[in-house]
Amino acid sequence: MFTHCRTYIAQGKKIAAFGEIMLRLSPPLGTRLIQTHIFEVGFAGAEADFVINLTLLGVPVDFITKIPNNVLGDKCVNFLRQFGVGVSKIIRGGERLGVYFIEVGIGPRPSRVLYDRSYSSFAMIRPEEINWREALKDVFWFHITGITPAISQNTAETCEAALKVAKELGITVSCDLNYRAQLWRWCKSPGEVMSKIVSYADVLISNEEEAEIYFGIKVPGVDPSRGKIDPESYRYVAEELMKKFPNLRIVAITLRTSISASHNKWTAVLYDAKNFYKSYEYDILPIVDREGAGDAFAAALVYGLIFMEDLQSALDFAVAASCLKHAIPGAVNLIYKDEIERLLKYGTSARIIR
């Protein structure tokens, strides 16, 4: 466990994440991009979602990124500030803020994402633009995802530069694999890039398919895209990940059974090289917006690893938090600790609170 990290928080240290935050444009729920005349406007990005989720749990955080020095950049900073995210390490420059369009799926129609982030300020960042020793001097935990190195060779190099300094400073590193096929166009071997990234990590988070996509680690006899997922079968994946990356202390794998875009089953497993933990499986119907569920899981897991006394409790807390995200529109899990604890205690009956 990482309960010693509580001391760092008492000393004024923070959790930090590095990644791109984008303008999020979505048509009203149920409508398609091709038919809409209006968009709901927000900001999102896996690492930004992660730190915002942690602030709602009461943890001090910093977000490190690069955004343009224009009104959209200002609006983005204000968005982060309203949740209490530290923004002093954000650098300004470049030509544009990345944009993505999301069409939320319903029933048999899946959600779709269209990216417009090529040549964004963040995509063009260079490692020397950030003094990583200065940026990480008051940080005890650093979070990264597979999205950041996927954006461009520049972001991959900057990511690795940050991780080298993080490990030299003794900072705990968590990595969420977060495979995005649309982004890896610059690179013919994403697995090689991610192998370098994961070699710095203490905590690794994957979904049911990413270990196979990146590293060829496949669950024997299981096709996660079809039928019911057996959590026990993912012990093999976790064990193989730890064999490949002996630096890892924790491997967590989220498991989603997609019955339709509106109806999923959701659970996770965790392995610490000794014990294998399985969480309760939630049957989620209807789903309002599943985007950001993985980020919600990552944030709540990190919280649980720091503040809870055992790994089973940390895993259960993370699965419950990310279950609730499916009921929140937008990418951020606007949920507080007491709401997660209520779900753990009372289940999904969701009786009115008054």
C-alpha cells in the first residue's frame, strides 16, 4: 500500500498529472453530429479528468500541460481553477487548443469520438519547454496515460523526460494504458513506446484489451469483445504484466461487458504480485455518459491506495466511483466521497436523499 503518502500530503506535497486538455463539443444527448445545429461546450482530457476527480475527493493536485495564450486558453484555466486544480505549472504558447467532438451512443448505436488535435499547442510541446525538476519538486505522485505519448513524437519524448526526473526524485508513478487507435498514427510500434513509459511506473491500470494491444498479453481462450468476461481469467494478464515490468507494484484491470451502449456491466481486478482481488460487478442501466469512467477509476484507485488500509477496499472504492460516473454527463466524475461510500453501503437502489 501507499499509506505513507499521507505524510507527503501533510507536508504540502501534491499529486500531479501531465497531459492534454481539450475543448469538448457534444451534440445534445441522443442526437448525432451530422444532424445537430448546437453543441454543448466543455473541457476534458484523461489526465485533466483525473486531477479534477481527485480534488473532489479532497486531494491537492497540479495539472501540467501546454495551452495557447488566447481566450480559449484562459477559459480552460478558469475551468480547472473552479475545481481547485493547481494551474501554476501550465505553460502558454503555440497556435491552438485541441478539440474533440463526442457523439454519445444509445442502445445499439455506440459512442463516437472525432479528434481535431493535430498541431495543437500540446502536440507541439518539446521536452526542454518544462523544467521538470522545478515542476515536480513538490510532487509525491505523478500520473500519466497512454494518450499523451500517442499524440505525437514530441509528446512521447516530453513524457519520457518527465518520467526520468520523477523516478530520480523518488516520486510514485501511475500509468493508465488508455489505448487510442486514432492517435498512434505517427508511430508504427506503440508497444515499444509504451514499454519505455511503463518501465517507470509503480501502478499500472489497463482495461480488458490494452495489455494485448500493446504487449501481446492475451487472456487464454477469452475474447473480451464477446460474451461475459470472467474476472478470474485476468489473473494471468496481471501476472504476465508484472513479469514483463518487474518495477510494477500494483496492476489493476477494469472489465466492461457491453450489452449495449446504454447497458454495461462493470467491475475490476487488482494484483500486487502476491494476492489477486476481485470487486463487485455493477449492472449499469441506463448509461448517461460512459466517457471518463476509466479516469474516475484511476483517480479513485490512487485515492484508495493512499487513504485506505487494504487493497480490497481501495479496489471496491475505485469501482464504485467509476460506476457512478456512468450516470454523469460530461467527462468529469462530479461525485464526492460520501456518495461513493453510500453506493458501497446501500448498493444501486438509489433511494431519494432528503
